[in-house]
Amino acid sequence: MSNHDPIGALEATVVPRFAGASTFARIPTIDAVPDYDIAVLGVPFDGGTSYRPGARFGPMGVRQASRHLRPRFHVELDTAPLEQLQVVDAGDVPCTPYSIDDAMQQIEQAAREVVGERDRRLVTIGGDHTVALPMLRAAGEKYGPIALVHFDAHLDTWDTYFNAPTTHGTVFRRAFEDGLLAEDKSIHIGIRGPIYDRLDLVDDASFGFRVIRAGDLDVLGIEGAVDVVRRRVGDAPVYVSVDIDVLDPAFAPGTGTPEMGGLNSRELLRMLRALDGLNIVGADVVETAPAYDHAEITCVAAATVAFDLITLMTKTPAITPEPASMTAG
């Protein structure tokens, strides 16, 4: 479905990029078109953060930085994404900042409503990484067990923080326990943060994850790492979750839990773009905290990553598998 733009609202030679609509990359709002295929959904929640708060302002900051994008054509992926499918901005989920459990229910319900009955897909802008759990639940309801491709400095498969079972560091253990992850299909990329105990690694492996640590890229190279990811996920439906702290703090200072020794911006973009052709059914870009940013460095990175994820989705239609019972992987 083409995104007809008769007044040139997206054209920077008609309306300067610092003016015009305040939506992501100035795409139409969800109520401005009769139907859509991909929605950008903001989730301004950071109640699951364990260190620096502020990711609740991520959707606003990323949308502001996305004004800099030129979304009509993606050179590296050689496509005009907004001419392939209708992409809209669905606004922000009005979730409570006071209760994690209530917020998770509100976010999941909002995701279900935006996706609806059709094979629509979401690119979520967080918010802290806790918001990935309701998004996986909503996607799992439609696609069954999913292969998770997780870019992050941290595993996010811990059990609890201060007896709280649902936080930004526990989401993928909960996803495993909910039976949302396809067996032996998921992978972490860019891991380098400290752990609490060697058992953390044992637990993570028992959930079916493989790990490509940030330092492994020095040996594997980008192409080798991408080959590992592709062989890992196969033809399973894929959810891509990008914690912006996968980037080194030099490239993404505006985040809640920065860790030295991360990917640079070019490495992350090369890896993402090399996922072209995978059956990506959902994605998120999380943990952007503008208060710790400067010169919009982190917000520009997150906006660019989100645009790349949208573009990857427009190149490959979502494939819904035959209904099957969901079992823990």
C-alpha cells in the first residue's frame, strides 16, 4: 500500500525538516489514513529501570531527532520504504508510571489494538526494556513462538530485581517462561556488561540463547556474526529488540545503563541491514534517555535504527505460521 503524499509533507524541499508534523520522520498519524501496514508506537515507560531513569522521554526525543531523516529512499537497502507499505505513527501508549504490572497490561492491550486482525507490525520506541515483554506477548499471540534477535550490553534474563519479577533486566526470562521464544532460535549480540554470578550465564543458556559478545566481533567480524544470526533464526518469525546501550557510550551516551566497549554506530547499522530478508514481525528500540544525551547523539542513533527496522519490514511481508501450541523454548 503506497503512502500517497500529495502535499509533499514528507519532502524536505517543500517543508523544512525542522518544521511540519511532529510524528516519527513526519509520517502520517494513524487516524490520517484508511489503513496501514506498519505502525510506530511510543511507549513512554521507565518504571522498570534499575539505574538511571529517564527513558520515559525516549519516544519524544527520538521523534524529534527523526526530523533529520530523509525517509523517502534508503540507499543501503535500495528501496523506497514508504512507497512499499503504509507506515503510520500511532502515538504513545498512555500507561501508568506507578505500577509495572498495570503498565504491562496497558501496553499489551494497546499493541493488540494497533495490530488488530491484519498482519500489521509494530516498531516500538521506548521506554525502558521492560516494554519489550508486552510487545512479545502481543506478537506471540499472532505468530506463535518467536526467534529473538537481541542487541544489548546486558543479557536481560535475570530473575528479579529487589523482588520485582518484571523489570528491564528480567524481560527475556519472563518471555521464555511464557513460552514466547522459539526453541534454540534466539541470540544476544553485543553483550559485555557485568553479571552477578556465573550462574547467570548458565541460566541464560538454559533458556535457549546463544551469545555473541561485543568482543567476539573482533574475531568473527560483522559478516561472520550475521551468518551466525541467520543460521540461528532460520525461517522463524523474528522479533528484533535493540537496547541502544549496545552502542558504546561514545556513540550513545543518553541511556540508563552505559557500558564501555560496545559496538560503534557503523557496526550496528551494518548488522541490522544485513538482516534483510528475515521474517521480522516486530521490533523495538529502547533505553534512550535524552536527559543524559548531548547534541542528540543517542536520539539520532535510535531514530536511524528505528527507520532501518521499518525499512527491513517494508521489504519483506510478514509471514504468519500455521497455528500451533506455544511451548517454552
